[in-house]
Amino acid sequence: MTPDLGQGGCSAIEDGVVLARVLAEGMKENSKTVKQENAEEIEYQRIKAALGKFAKERRWRGFDLISTAYMILLSFYCLTGENSPQARSGVPLRFQDFFKNIFIESQIFTKMTQDVEMKEQSVPSNSVSTTAPSAFQQLKEIAALIEIGAYSREVRRIVRAIRSTIQLRRKLKASVISAFLNFVLVPGSEAHSRLSSYLPKEDVHDMEVDTASSTTQVPVKHSLPELEIYCYLLVLKFLVDQKRYNEAKACSSAGIARVKNLNRRTVDVIASRLYFYYSLSYELTGDLAEIRGNLLALHRIATLRHDELGQETLLNLLLRNYLHYNLYDQAEKLRSKAPRFEAHSNQQFCRYLFYLGKIRTIQLEYTDAKDSLLQAARKAPTSALGFRVQCNKWAVIVRLLLGEIPERTVFMQKGMEKALRPYFELTNAVRIGDLKLFKTVAERFASTFSADRTNNLIVRLRHNVIRTGLRNISISYSQISLADVAKKLKLDSANPVADAESIVAKAIRDGAIDATLDHANGRMISKETGDIYSTNEPQIAFNSRIAFCLNMHNEAVRALRFPPNSHKEKESAEKRRERQQQEQELAKHIAEEDDDEF
């Protein structure tokens, strides 16, 4: 139990004395009931949790935090009877790492608490609204997270900061970003001057009143490269949201030039997002072809630096660049030559599967295209509605080209009914086999199909419509004249009977229908339908289902995460005593050798 110190004016040292005393009493009680091999782990977790709670509640400064933590640790060793040379000369590796993180966080925490205290003072009535300070405070917390990740070289903290920025994007205003630039970057530096020039000047004075005191009293130091690239990303997002695409192009180009000179793993996560908006800004202005060479150079640099996340992002951007101009052959050559490795980002992997499905569709490899598109739609986040809609559109076309009819539930998914309505009408026409209805649907939704770039695929569907109608006719009639076949298929050619005969002959040769052609009498004679369970179709269907389940199981196994050293056995009390005895003998031997030298 940790004591309730109230809201008084106790210093951090006094807090630490009380905390150490309570922890010591708890240790004495636990030592009677807890086994020896678990006592150290339990007390370590108690100290860590209590110290974190006190640091947040009491707003400790960096020096107070370190001194109090060190005092608590000393009390832990003294009161538990750890009087060995190792206990007096050093601390375990876990505590060393713990103190390193505390020291880094305390530096950032000291800087943030000074700003919070200045912010709590009275401000004039012309200060920014309540929404802006909240956004500004969140940006400062993100900056602290990035700084901690940069010092400790933990990429996961940078990833968390990027995710927090996505949630904060709608609250960003010019005044908030300007104040954040003043807070993070060195005033008068090249990055500060360039990024400030992209922000409107009329909104800057709204934030000056709130941040002037904090920026003047906090000593300015050299900004980290991670924070500088993050500022480029933040301003670039703001410019894209404001539809100032030309300025976004200039800002992204400057940010990319800065990223080329940085080879830090903690920069890779922010740089990958910068690559995306760099391509997006040029795509929105219609100049996507201009940066193809730059993207190839960046991909080569990322490969040499072993930046796998950058390689993933840049490969997808290059594929998008090629597909934007219908350069499918070049896209396939790049995809086949680019190195492949385990996906680091689920979003980038989904994009890769989508582009791969489009390439396979154009190359008539419909089976592989179907697998890629359905996997991309299944793996995509539920919030990425637009991406899932595009995946389903292409998947529906591919399944129709394979002769399959998608289920109605595909078109009734939440939020997709309106977007998939043209493809539902198209599927209905293919299912019925009505060529006239198919032409009507294609003409009515021509603009939609053109925007989705599926016009050339829909032209291929005409043959499938005819084949489906012919299959329905062969099932319904034991024999039928070719003239009636042409009439039911609604062929509008100059010689419909001859066309119907050639269509029937090709369908029989391909195995689409089980019938014979009587050329002399101009008739199509259908064979009796056999037992489908005597064929290989059930086996093929079960094989595809089993393969799907096995693939999903293998992916789940590969995605499992295990704690480090979980495969190693726990050190027993006897082995620990032997190890400590050996260490004591070694330390004693070293000390004796040192004495002999003198």
C-alpha cells in the first residue's frame, strides 16, 4: 500500500522517504510468505509502479525524480539485506535500463511541466479558444514522446506518436502549428523559417499570447532530426487538408531533401509518412510522373540503409505511380525485381495486395488476382471504407470473369450499398445472361466504371454474359434450334444463326456446357445432367476451403508474439546461490590482485 500524501507542499525527497519506509515495511511482511526466487521480481514491480504513480501525481522535476528513485532503490537493497559487493557497487541490469528511461523521461517531463505551469496562469481575453490549447498541449505530448523514442532508440514510441497525430489531425489550425514550431524548432533556423512561411500570418498572433512566456523561459536547444521531420509532416498534412497543393509540393520536396541526409532508424517511421504525402501532393496536382525518378532513388537509398518500412512504402508508391498511367508491364517488372520481406505495416501490405491484384487482373491471371483482392479487403482496417470499397469492386469483376456469381451479402455490406450498386446491377445482368440488360447497365453507369478504371474489364464480361445465358438454355431445353438460341441470347449481328452456332461450338469445346451440335438440322442437343458428386467438383471445392483455413492458421502462427527469454527456464534458488557465491569469490580475487599491485 502506498501512502496518501495529500496535496500539501511536501518535496519529492520527503515523498520518497515516506514511500521508501512503506516499501520497506511491505518487504519485511512479504519476505515471510514469498519465496526467495520471486521476491526480487515482486519488489521491482512494486517500486516501478509506485514511482510512476508518484511522478505523475506530484509533478516531480528531473533531479528530484532521479534522486528519489535512487534513494528508494538504495533502501530496497539495504533493507532486504543485500550487502554483497555487487549490491554495493552496482545495480541489476533491469534497474539500470529502468533508470535510463526515467532519466530521459524526466528531462522531457521537466520541460513540459514548466509549460503547463505557465499555461495555468491567467491569460488575456484575446487568447486562443479552448480547442486550440488542447490541441497544442497534445502536440507537446507527442513531441515529448518522439524525443523519448529518439533518446532511447525505441521505434515503438515514434509509431505511437504518429498514431496520436492521426487522431489530432482535425483539430489542427495554423495558430496551433505555428506555436508548436516555435516550441520545438530553434527560432531563426532554416527549417523554422521555411515551415513558418507556409502558414497564414493572420492567425499567428492568436497563439503568441499563450506561448510567448513559455518559449522565452524554456532554454532553447538544438532540435532533434526526428522532431524536425515531424514538423515537416505536420505542416504538409495541414497544407493538403487546406487544398494548397502547390505549397504542399514545395514543402514535401524540402522535407524529402532533408530526409535523404538522415540515416536513423527512429526517423524511418516519420519518413515513410512523408513519402506518402510527397506522392499525394504531386498526384493531386497531376504531376505524378515528375517524381518517378525521385521515388526510385529513394527506394534505392532505403534498400542500402536496410529501411524495410521505407522500402514497403516506396514500392507501393511506385506501383501506384505506374498504374496511374496504365504502365502495368513496368509495374510488374518492378514488383518482381524488388526485394520482399515480412510486412512491417498492415496498411502497406494491404495496398501491396491491392496493386498486385490489379496487375494480375490485367494479365488475365484471374485466380491469383481474386486471392490478392479478397485478402486485401479482409486485412484492411474497418475504418478504411474507401479502400475496402475499391477492393470489393475489383474483386466482383474478377469473380464474374471467373464465371462465379458473388453473394448478395457482398453488396449489402455496411456503408458500401450505394458505392457497389452499379456492380450489383452488372452482376444481376451477368447472372441472368441477358445481353441487352448488360449493355443497358454498362451505358447507364459508364461514368462510374470510367472513374474506377474498370471499363476494359467490363468489355471482357460480354463473353461471360453470353456463356451464362447459353448455360441456362442448355439446362432448360433438351434440344433447341440455333435460331431460338440467337433470339434468346438477343444477338444483334447481321447473321445471328451463324454467330449462335460458333458460340455454341466454342462453349462445348471449352466445357462450359455439356451438349452436342447438330449442324445439319441447326439444333443444339443437351446431354442429361449427371450426378455432380461423381465428378471432381466437390473435391476442388473442399480443397480450396482447406487451403484457405491452413493459410489463415499459418499467418496466425507467424503473427504470434512471445515475451523475451520465455523459452528459458527460471533460475532456481540453489543455482542463484551458486552464481552469487562465484561472483563474490571472483570479486574477492580481483580485490586481492589490486592490493598485491600496491
